[in-house]
Amino acid sequence: MTPVNGISPTLAQTLHLALLVRLLLAILLGGAIGVERELKAKPAGLRTNILICVGAAVFTYLSAQIGGAGDPARIAAQILTGVGFIGAGTIMHTRGSVTGLTSAATIWVVSAIGMALGAGRYIEALGVTALVMVVLGGLTRAEDAIGHYSTSSHLVIHARPDPTPIEEIRALVEKTGVVIYRCEVRRENVDLVMDIEMRGPRRLHEQAVMAVIHHPAVRTVSTGE
């Protein structure tokens, strides 16, 4: 059979099969992490993690094929730059509260898994995926146990004097899972001011702040830190 572009048909079929296997694994491994993120309603969910893993695998595979005798790592190195922009898009900074750092870190690691698959490092990719799943899911209980009693924070909330903002805001905070052990309410000019002391895992404190921020009666939120 006549070679095409210097590559025999048999070799071309082998390369295509190798790429297909890597892409399928990228879908499975990226999807496994994406499902965990999707179940927790995180900004980078199933499709995002699959696409990042597949894209990283393709770019790494092509960098090895295109690079030839040159430096095949040059194309793959740019993956981290592109993923950095995506990760930055998942981080939110609102009124002193920063969220999305775990999602950004997950995206970064998923790209590394894709790069490992693109390079044909299947064992490494599977091992890293297993570790990521343990960290994201298996350590939640340990994190809760460690942080439940040791982490406390102070919220100062300025709200409009609507009919029932105090009960609603308190319910929003408690719904996140933190424990309120002190809540004082006072009037300052036309505002209601709530001083809340709460205890629980740090990640729940961040969720409580975000929940309060989006209440229509709330003007400002300060963490007192």
C-alpha cells in the first residue's frame, strides 16, 4: 500500500486507534470528576471537566506528533496557560468573599490528567484521578470533623428594615449547616444591623456569606476579619 505523507496506512491506523483510546479514557476520567462536581452544583461541572481533559489529551498527543525531533513539550506547555484563564473564570470575588478556588484547582488537575493520557501515561492518569476523587469526596467528612468546632467567624450584616429580614437571614445562614451561637440585632440609622457569631467548617462559612449577600434586603456584609 502507498504511504500517505510518509506514513504507512498500518501505522496511521495504529496512531488513530491510540488517539481514540486516549480520548475515550479522557472522557471517562474527566467525566468521573465532573460528575462529583456536578452533584455539588459547582461552576465547573460534567461537560467542563470532560472538555478540559479531552482538550489537554489532544494537545499533548499532537505536540508529540507535530514536534518531531524538536521540543514536543512546547505545545503542551501552553495548555497550562489556557487552563489558567478557565480556572480564573470559576473564581468569584464578591464583597470580600472568595469562592471557586476548589473548582479552579480541580480544573488544573484535570488538565494534568488529560496531558498524562495524551502522553500515553495511563497508569499515572488513573492514579491521579483516584486521588482527586478521594480528596473531593472522601475528605469531606474529615474536613467537617476538623473544622466543626475549631472554625468560627463573625458576620456584620446591614439590612433594610423590611418586615421579616432577621428570620429569613438567620434561616439562610443555618441552612448552609453552620451553627449560630450568638445573634444580636440593633438599629443604626435606618438599617437593621445583625451581629452573627457562627461555627462550622470553613467552606460552609463561605457558603453562608454568599447566601446572605444575595438576600434582597441585605445592603452590605462584613466578615469582621
